[in-house]
Amino acid sequence: MRVRLSTFGASGLVIGTAHIALQAAGASTVPGTDRTLTFGGYPSIIIPPGALVVSDPVELSVREQSDLAVSIFVPGNTGPASWHFEGRQTSYISPPGDFTASGVMPVSATTLSRFWLAGVEVLTSKRTGAIVTIGTSITDGTMSTVDANARWTDELARRLLDQPGDHAMGMLNEGIIGNRLLHDNLGANGLARFDRDVLAQTGVTHVIVDLGRNDIFPSSPAEEVTVEQTIQGLRQLIERAHATGLRLLGCTLTPLEGSPVCSPSREEKRRIVNEWIRTGGEYDGVIDFDSVLRDPNSQSKILAIYDSGDHRHPNDAGYKAMANAIDLGLFRKGEGRH
């Protein structure tokens, strides 16, 4: 396996040392699994601003759904850090010093954010490919139980693994809370990050797009977009994915009546965009999350048993229902672009 690190800082980021291991519990690792990462044969590297680097591969046997511990030591002031704002997974921050090789790392603070780690790539002879999900807070797993791997992408990964036969796929979650298709917000907009977060991923064969809802329901009225602009932006992703031979699946936009950003005019936009996603025939397949989560008696609301309480994000049961509604035939071997 190898690790991908990135930075968006104003200056180069110095990685002093980095390790990977199997996580035991908390800030401890499984004895005998710690591996030192190198970069072109060296234990340290300077990452230029805005760049992504990959480590040299290390041998480490990892079972499906294992939790990994990636430890990074930065010897100096890093300036602004690239981060995953809400990873729904606990990260541990040590006191000053290099504790990357420690079996039990001393902890000075914890956070649900993840810094500089862009991904982990695993070599296996049985994978048919990788599924990238690019989306917003619902893909990110907002309001799911912390450290429980209860996002819909996690539940989908479990379903794929439970299939009879060899249909295993890698699941790459590129969800960002607050992300929008056409405007920056807690990260680059969907069109801007599509190349880096989707097309550049190793082994990707399928893409799931869950974008557009935050464009129709923005926090800032000045950044509200039309139905036509939303569909135009989604078509851009479809064209770019198809140009590289990827199969693209579109998700309908889920309801959020009761949220402060909801209004009748915006809800009508959501309905029209969903109708295009379902019937436009431009995606290679449709995942109808709206039908899964909505209240049949009030279709602009999330069903109460799936509502996390904020009326816009599902709870764990809702995320599981979303994953269970996905047709696994969309990811069969040989199910590439038509």
C-alpha cells in the first residue's frame, strides 16, 4: 500500500517522517504492523504548494474494513493546512515531537478533522476497480455516529463485500461538508476539484455524483443558481467522466424542509432537477436517494425515522437505508461505459 499526501498551504509543507500501521484502539497501533513511509527512498519530503505526493509502497496485509493509523510528523510551522473538515473519525494530535513510530502515541488533543492525508491506495489482485463518490455533507456522513463508519458509503462497501462471487470494489469517499457544484465553500467547487478528486484516482471505474443541493439551497442568497445552471454544471461532470471512459451515476437531491435554507421556490427547483436526473437519460445510472429518504405524506421532508434532527441530514438508519437502496448491478464486472 501507499499513502497520498497533499497541501494547499501558501508555502511548501515539510513532512519530517510518516508511518502507517493497523489501528488497535484510540491512538495505539497493532504491534508488528508499523511501517515507515518513504518518498523516493527518503523518509522526508517537501510538498510544494497545492501539490500531491505519494509514498513508496510498503508491504502490509490489510483485511477489508480495517482501520488504519497514518501518523505524520511536521517539524516546523506549517501555515494553513489542507484538511478534511469533518471526517467523522477521531484524529489524535500529539505534544511537540516525533511520535510517529510510537505504539501508543501521547495525545494532547483530538479532532474530527484530518490533515494532509488525501488517501490510501491498496494493491490487490481481486479488485475490479474503484468507486469514487463526490458529494456534499450527506456523502461526507454528517450527523452519522463518530468512529462507527456509518456513512452510506461505508454501508455500500459492506454490501459490495457481502456479495457472492468476486465483485469487490474499492470505495473512495470524496464528500466535503458544504461542498457546491458551482461555488467554493469549505473546499473547491465540484467542477474545480473533479480532476484531482475523481479523474486522478488510481483504478477508478465508477463515479457517483451527489452534488447540486447546496447550489439550490445556498446559505448566501447572492450565490443562488438556477435550475439551468445546475443541470449545466452536472452535464460538465458527465462529459468529463465519459471522455475518460468512466461510468457515471447520478444521485437525486434529498429533501430538507424544516431547514432554515428551505423555501417553496427552492424546493420547486429541487423537484425539477430531480426529474431531470431521473428521466434525462444522461447519467449511466440513477441512485434515487430522494425516494428513499422522503416522507411519502410530505415529500419535501425527510421521513422522521431517518431524520438526524436537523431536517437535512439522515441519521445512521437513514444512511443505511440509502446504501441498501442502491442496485449493486450498477457495479458488476464489465459494466463500463456504453
